[in-house]
Amino acid sequence: MKTLSRVFTGLIFLFLFAPIAILLVFSFNETKSLSVFAGFSLKWYRELLHDQNTLDSVRNTLMLAVSAMLISTVMGTAASVGIHRLRSRALRRLLNTVTDIPMTNPDIITGISLMLMFVFAGWLFGLANSLSFWTMLIAHVTFCLPYVILQVLPKLNQMDPALPEAAMDLGCTPLRAFFKATLPEIFPGVLTGAIMAFTMSLDDFVISYFTAGAGFQTLPIRIYNMTKKTVTPKMYALATIIFFVILTLLLVSNLTDREAAEQRKKKTIKRKGTNP
Amino acid sequence: MRRRGAARALLAPYGAWAALFIVVPLGFVAYYAFTDNNFAFTFDNISRFFTARSVVDGTEVYTYLLIFWRSLKLALISTVLCLLLGYPLAYIMARAGDRAQKIMMILIMIPMWMNFLIRTYAWMTILQDTGILNGFLGALGLEKIHVIGTESAVVIGMVYDYLPYMVLPIYSIMAKMDVRLLEAARDLGCNGFSVLRRVIFPLSLPGVLSGVTMVLIPSISTFYISQKLGSGRFFLIGDAIEGQYAANNLHFAAAMAFILMVVLLLCMAVMKELTVRYTGEGERA
């Protein structure tokens, strides 16, 4: 049984990593071939560093992801606090339903629907091309918002409602009470929401494809355009770099997680020791 | 009263945003679906979807109904395969040691964070007739196989891309499962299989349902996998929508998106009903 499950797990991970292994290997290929390895070379990495369009698209993607993350985190956190305080059940249910729409709708429908509205608005105002960085930013904020709310709202529900009230009783203004009492309590949720928003924006292709302006290319769109023609190992070199960045981030976040968990453990032991 | 005012003020930006950029755009899908190029009301786009015919391999077929049927079929096959592969994997992960669980989690998440276009393209170079798989088979002295440009290749691509979305929700439920329940079932005389059937599976059902939704919806609507791995021969509804968009036929693209949306809403309603019935889980407050 144990060997069987080992073999099964091994085969699944072989399946998941086969294409990644392929692109790691062939990014170092000496020739243009993506299936015959001729010899080791770094020339595709050199070419990548001289490909201004790709470098620009990396910069655009980061710019867009950071902006979408900041806007959706602030607006989403405020909205969560608002939803949390809302007394009207019907209104709360309506908001939850609307928030679910971008997450349950397929990306292609979210993309098409926003594109149609932007095109219509452009036609209304007599613009030849209404799609730009700004339409893309709107689209990204729209599909990031639900993820932020979904992370923050449960933290608010878990929080002791007496905390901000106590802060206000002690003379805090509501705003100060939020920053001093509420925000520290819900911060893990805000942080996870922000990270999710950032990664969703970074990786999105479908919605970007429909809402992108001609002058503004993100990395996934650039990759799409590259794969329409014959692909060179240059693209694999790019994927290899992305792979190592992600690997490092995941390892670092896991290691710090472990450290934090150990520290927490020590703290609870200490507390238990002094306060039996 | 002052606090209620504050709640409204905090909600206002998001409320306005959601109305303008979530609800209104869906209205535009319907509006474009039922109008022609001069924005006059028409049923033509919708009826074109149901009646357009073309000749494929010598027989006359309903073009778009065939495409839609194919999308549903391939998405269902992929979802079932993801479940068959993902469920045991989630189980193995949940029962592994802490360290092994963490490592497997990282391994599952890495592909999810890498651009799916490049990974799908890499599959193309693996599955090609002169590709890596056939090179490997040839080296072993086996007969070469033809995969690229078949429906199987599209299914492989879908399973590959969406398997993590099946594994993660099932795993997160299984990791929280109370081990004592399984022990109790064994003590009461269950063998391995009936523990699985009577205890583990019913408890993991919410994870299964959310995994199924998370695989089914993107695989019905995908538009890249089939173009690359199906060599453009197996158009799916996503490809059809994208093609009409690229050709600037926005009204017909909207009509297809509208039909897809209605069908998916029906699917979601069924899934929700199943979730409520089998898990007793109500709507979230």
C-alpha cells in the first residue's frame, strides 16, 4: 500500500513537472530547437536581456499588479468593515452575491463583459480606442476585490467586537480605534488578501487579453503573442527565471512561517509557565 | 446612528465600483447579445448560435452546438480525470508527515504560479509527433504514438492545468478531518474500503464539490489549450468567443458569452443544491 501510494504520488508529480523540466533544460539549448538538445549555452538568456519589448512588459505587469493590489486592498478592507457593520441582512446578502460574481463567472465572461462596456463607453464619447492601461487597471481591481474581501471579512467576524468599542470608550476617535484596535486584529487577513490580489493580477491572461489597450502589453499577453509565432528558447529562459523566483519566494515564506510558528509556540509555553 | 453612517460611507466606494464594474458589464453582455451593429433589437445572434450549420468531414453539422457540446464533453472528462487523480493524491498528502505535506504543497503550488501559456506550449513540444515523448518511446524501441491534434491532447492539457485546483480544496478538508473518526470506524468493524466509502468520502464532499466547480468552469471556457494542443482542430466555446472578438464581431461574441453564462448559472444552481443537500451547509451569512 505504501509503495503503491509512493509510486502514484511520484507519477503525478512527474506529470506536473514534466513540462517545467523540459523548459528548464531547453532554455540552455545551443540551437533554436525545443525538442533536440544540442549543447549547453546561455545565449537565450543574453537575448532575453536585450529584448526591450519583453522587459517593458515585465515592468508593465509589475506596475499594474502593484496598483491593482494597493487599490483593491484599501477598497476591499474598507468594504469588509462596512459589510461587517451592516445591520440590513438583505443588503448584506445582496453584496455577498455580487462579490461572488467575478469569482464564479469564468474569466472569459468577466473579460468580455468589461470589454463591451469599455467599447460602448468609448463609442459614446467618440473615442477610437477606449482600451488602455486604465481599463486594464479597472478590470484587475474588479477581479482582485472579491479575494481581498473573502480574506478580510472572516477575520472581522472572528474579532471581539468589544475591542474597537473599548478603544473608543478610552477616547479614541473611530478612525484611530480602527488603526489601533481593529487593523492589528485583522492584519493577517489583509496581508493574505493583498498577496492574493498581487499574484492574481500578475498571472492573469484572459481578462487582460480582452481589456488590454494596444499600447500596453503585460507579460502574459506578450507571451501569448510570442507563442502565436514559432517560439525560441528565449521564452523558456524567461519561464526558467520566473520558476526560480517563485521557488525562492515559496521557500522563504515557508521558512519564515516555520520560524513564526516556533516563536509562537515558545511564547505560549512561556505564558503558560507564568500563568498556570 | 453615527456608526451606521460610517458603515455606509465605508461601503460606498465598493458598492459603486461593484455596481459599475460587475453588474453593469453583465447587462452589456445581454444588451450586445440581443442587438445588431446599429444597436437595434434582434434575435439573430442567439438564433445563429442554434441554427448555423457547416460541413465537417462530408457531413452537415450544427456548427456552434457541436462546439458547445464538445466543450461540455471535454470539460466533464477532464473534471472526472482530475477527481480520479486528485482525490487519492489529496488523501495521501493529508496522511503524510508534516514535512512531507509542506513539500508537496509547495510542489503543487509552483505550477499554479507559473504562466499557463508557457507550460501548455511546453506540452506541445512533448506531445508533437517528432517531440520528446516520441523520441523517448523510439529510444525504448517502442512504436511512436500520435497525440497532438487529438481530443486526448486537449484533455491532457486541461487535466494538467487544473489538477491543482482539484487537489487543494479536497486536501484542505482532509487535513482537518478528525483521525479518531476513522479509528472509531475501524474499531466498529469497517474494512479499509468501507471506511473510505462511509466516513472519509462523505466528510470530504464539500471539498470535492468545490474542486469540481473550480475545474469544470475554467475547462468549459478555456481558449488557449485547444488552439495549441488540439492544433486548432477542436474548437471549444472559448475559442469561438475569442475568434469572434478578434474578428470584431462583438455582438455574436456577446451572444455566445450570454448563452455560456446562462448554462453555467444553471450548473452552479445544481451544484449549490447538491452542496446544501449532501452537506447540510447553508448559505454563508
